[in-house]
Amino acid sequence: MKSIGRKVSGALNKVTGGSSSRSRGGSSSRHTPEPTPSPSTMDYEEEQEQHDGVQAEAMEIDENDAPNLNLRDDHERQGYAILKNQSFAHTRAFGPELLAKTGMDEDFANVWQAIGWDNFVPIEEYGSRLLTIQFLCTLREVENGVYFRLFRKEYFLPWKTFASHLDFNKRWPISLEQACHDFNRHEFWGQILGQVVYGKFAPRCNDIQNPTLHLMHKWLAITLFPRDNVRPVRNGELIILYAIVNKIKVSSAMALVKQWLTIL
């Protein structure tokens, strides 16, 4: 949670454009879709905390926050109790001088172009603490898209529309698995290691031999899917590395939503 604030806030700015008018074709005062389960594309379980024990008194909304939040049920208020005292820090990133000195600035630019992320990175937006809390507490992955509330209005955005608000190209697949349907976990990790991989294995960043892919995974783990321990290579991150190597255009919008949903 230490570094997710800026990333989520940046997403909020892109989704809303600073006002509710940015949600073209998606707002509704009546539509409240029910969440539907969907298979996870990222293996977050090992780091996800259990928050079921939040006390009822801790779920009370602070007086200063209450006029700006629109929380409707215990699930949303529990999310607020988890988030309200968190520190919303800026997302960590590699300094441009470091990238230039190592020649990675050109490599990264080539990577963004290869997978179609030219408009998505770098992320420079600043955001609002209360908007971030409102967004995270009400965010739901529903059939064919996402549902959330902002400015006391309800929004349903189809996946393609939501992805475009994050500055991903609408033409790119929003599912990593869909975009990289030929991905073979054992085979690709074996290519990275330079040896054949058998049975169960736990990919680690330090085992990545190619310096661009090594640094790219660090970027994914500290910027796109931030966490304290950046050494494990999650399955979704491995798929993104596969997309980079094979120059496959892909959107990570669905993977980002799954990341945000694990915060609560």
C-alpha cells in the first residue's frame, strides 16, 4: 500500500478527466451491476492480507471525510477503515538520469513501442486521497467491465472503454492470457534461464539474465504492480515479459483492476 496511491490516483484522473463528464456513455443513476467472479490472472494470494477482523467502530467515517464519500454498505465501509490511515505515497520509479547513463532509456522506449504502451507511460498524474478511497472502496469487476462510484455518481465502463481511459489502445486485448495465448510458462522461463525447466518452480527476478528484461521486471514490480518484495516474478508479469520479447500488443487494464482489488 505504500506506493499504490499515486498509481491509483493517476488512474482516477485518467478515468474521470478531473470531472464526471469524462465518463462518456458510462454514467447512470440507476444501474448497479452485481459483481461476478472471474479467474485471476495474477498470483497475489501470497501477499494478500486478511482484513475480516476490522472492528465496527473503526468503520465509522471520519467527520472531515463524510461529506465527500458515498459508501453504502459494510464492505465499502470496511474498505474505508483499511484505507483511511494509510500513507498515499508517490509511486517509486527509476530516475531518468539513471536510465540515460545505463542506456536503458532507449531500451525502455523500444519496449513501450513494442507492446503498445507509448501513451500509458510514464505516469505523471497527481491525484486526490478521497477520490482514490472512493474509487477503491466501490470498485467491482463485473460482467464485461468495471463498476465504481465517484462524485456520488455510478459508473459502468466496458473493459475497452476503461482501458482507453488508462491510455491503452482500444484495439489491444485487455486480457494478458488472451493476447499471449501461445505463452508457455515452463518454456519461456527456460529461455530466460538458458536451461530446461521441469516441474514446479518459483521465478525470481535475479535469475533473469537479460539486463533489459531484468530491469523491466523491476519496473513492473515497483510501478505497475507495487509491493514491498519485488524479487518474485508473478505469472502476469512473466506474461508481460513474454509480450515484450515477442512484441505483442497488450493492455494491462484487467490486471491492474485485479491488483487494486487485492488492496482491500
